[in-house]
Amino acid sequence: SVACKPTASFVSSERLKQWGLYCPIERTNNWGTCTSSIDPVECTNKAASCLVGFQFEASNGNQCDIHGHFQSGIPTYFPYCSPRTDNNDKDWKDIRCVWGEAECDPAKERWEEAKPPDPAWFPGCRCEDVFTGVCKEPSTGEYHCAVSAQACTDPASYVLQLNLETEGIDMTCQLCAPSPTPTDSPVPPPTMSLVMAPPPTFSPVVAGGRPTRSSPHVF
């Protein structure tokens, strides 16, 4: 809602659905670039996700989308909540990819800006790794996925992704569908040389006075 111009009115995704309309996430213009030379990522979702937030530049659909940078192909990365190192019951590698800092539990987690992957421990947070909370639409009482309270008709109705289970809301809100994984070229089946074994023969082996069939040798 904060992205609306003063002359425009915010409409939630659930309200659009009631009108038979929708706004695909690929058409949104939230994305921008972290332009500081010390920032490790290019495209992200908002200024706060950059290491140097004041050098965030909105792309307005010209450079980035939810998936990545149009020219470089580098993915769009998102921030994450990382377990605090002083919590002994949590693995420091156990992170949650999120839309923004409000999703982190300050008692147990710390918020980290968007970062590229580190092969040693961190896979990076792309859009398919981000899970969001939900809003409750006042006109219907129905819940719908949303990235933050600002995407709700009633911001007070927003439920953090972390709290969905405890609130009894059985919804999974993945920011985007998983990227297709490249498949290896099909491996042709192995060729086999067909070797005909000689037909079985009867050997006059006396066993109880009757001949028996001997098994051919197969190599």
C-alpha cells in the first residue's frame, strides 16, 4: 500500500479476486538494485534488503523482476532470519528466507540483508525459498497470502509466517513457484549382444531309473 501514489487507492489481492481480477507477481515493480560497490547482490525486493540501503535504486520493471537481473541473469536475492548464536537449541545454519525484517522473531532470530550463496553453508534466498504470512480480508473473513501487513486491507489482520501454525491457519504461501530444474539428457539403454545358448540336451543320467534334463551353462 505504501507504493501507491497519493491519487491512487490500494486494493488487496483478495479484493481483486472478488472482482475477477488479479495482478501477477511478474508484473509488479517492487524490485530494484543495490548499487553500492560493497553490496554483494544486484537485484532485491526493497532498500532494507541491501547492505547499503540508501543506494537502492528502483528498477521500475526495467532491470529486475522477481527472478533476477534482465542483463546479467544473476538471481534476485532476499533477506533471511538467522538463529541467534546465543541460542544453544538452534543450528546457526537453520535460516528462514523472508520478505522483510518484521518476519523475524527478535527473541530467537536476527535479521540479515540479502546475500548471494556461499557454497560452504548458505544456499542463498531466491523467491521460491521465501514464505510469507497472510492477511484476513474484512469483507469475507477469508485469509490470503501477503508479503507484509502493508498488503492487507486491514494491516492489523496480518499473521506472520512464523505464527501460521500456532494460529491454526493451514496455509503455505510460497513467494513464487520453484524454478524448473534442468534435466539430464536421457541415457540410452545399454546395448546387448544376443548370444544364443545351445538348446538343452537330455543326458542319460540315471536317477531313480529315469533320465533328467540338465541345465545349459549360461555365461
